[in-house]
Amino acid sequence: MTTDTSEPTAARSRTGTQSVDRAIAILRCFERAPSLTPTQAAHRLDLTVSTAHRLMRALHETGLLGRDPATESYHLGATAAVLGRIALERLGATAMQPALEALRDETGESVTLGVRSGDEVAVLMQFPSPQPLRYDQQPGARNPIHVCSMGKTLLAFGDPALLAPEPYPRYTDATITTRAGLDAELARVRERGYALADQERVLGVRAIAAPVRDASGGVFAAVALQVPSVRFGDDRLEELAAAVTGAADRLSALAGAV
């Protein structure tokens, strides 16, 4: 009689799920760092160095990570770039580029397109202002959802739930830190059709955003203008609100919204 020494199915499933979760966590580290060694990744994720090294080597073999042999550091690889491009195409982001550039040219201000990722907003595309004084957010940058205009837009017209407990992190005196305060703000966003963020994360920066809808009518992205407060007084509110909501309507049409 032979003895089955393999792991029980449930145990194997848990182990496999853990490895997948850890591999995804490693990939997400590169949202904030252009390159990492296994030791650096291990410290960020509370893993052993050997585990980080094993997972990063496996990701390298698939092309999701590239490796610099001189520094033994890893970076996002060609496969990740291909998948990212396919994802952008599927979202219609490439087709949206002319409309986003037109909004930048019309207003002279920086334009971003963002989507929700948990309690954050991930920047998909950015078109910087030609002005020397501007606020830039590179693709891949992330913003806390409760303090940015794109985040308020996505909460107001999508799922309003947050995972973070109260009080929400404070960045400036203008930051909304309570659910009651946020709910009141989201009601105002729904009423006027656009969201404002007035120096709620970065002093000296105001932003205005509007929702981008897909063919089903659901909001899947937000388009925003980020403007130094010295160029965004209340006298420009009507102008910039009309520009960003008009651009959002054009982007929604490109995404198939009726």
C-alpha cells in the first residue's frame, strides 16, 4: 500500500493563494518605486528576503519584472508594459487622448484621468500644463480618495464605501476627516455634477473633476484639472467647471455612453 504524502487540497489552495497574493503585492510595490531589490521588497511587505527573492525571480521569468544584473534590482518588465497597454486600450484611454489634450489646451492647466483602486485614485494619464508653475501627477501616482477631486467624483457617482476607518487621514486644515462631512460633500458633488478639492491634500493646489461614464451608464473614471490656487480663484470656477464637465461628456461618448 502506498502512502499519499501530498498536502491536503485545502492546504495547497491556501498556499497557492498566499503566493499569488504576495506576488501581486510585490508587483504593486512598483507603483511607488521604479526599482527594488528583494531585500527592499521584503522590508516593505514584511516578507523574508528568501521569499521575496523567489517570487521576484518567478515574476522575472514571466517577463512581468525585469532585472538589472549590475545592481540586482528589479523593475517592471516588458510583459507588464504589454498588459498595461492592453488595459489602457480596453478602457479606451488611447482614444481619449485627443480630448484630454484639448482640455489642457483650452484651459492651460494640467489634466489627469484617474480610476478608483480601493481607497485611492490611480492616475492613468496626465497632460501637464505648459505653465512653469503647475502641479504634476505622473501616470501610476495614487491619491487618497477622500481628499482629491477625482476621488470625490468616483465616490459620489459610484460606490461610496470606504475601507478606512474614521477619522480619515488629515493632510491640511481643509481635509475632510469624517464620514458625515464626506457624505455632505458628496451630496454637493452630485447636485452640481462636478467635484472640487480646495487645498485638501496639498496647500496651494485646487482641483476640479467630473465623471466619465461607460456604455452601461456607470462611472468608471474621472477627469480633473489640477491648478495652482493663484490661478484658480472663484472667478474661474464657472469657466473651469464648464470645461471639465464638457470634456467628461465627450470622454463618456467615446466610451460608449449614450
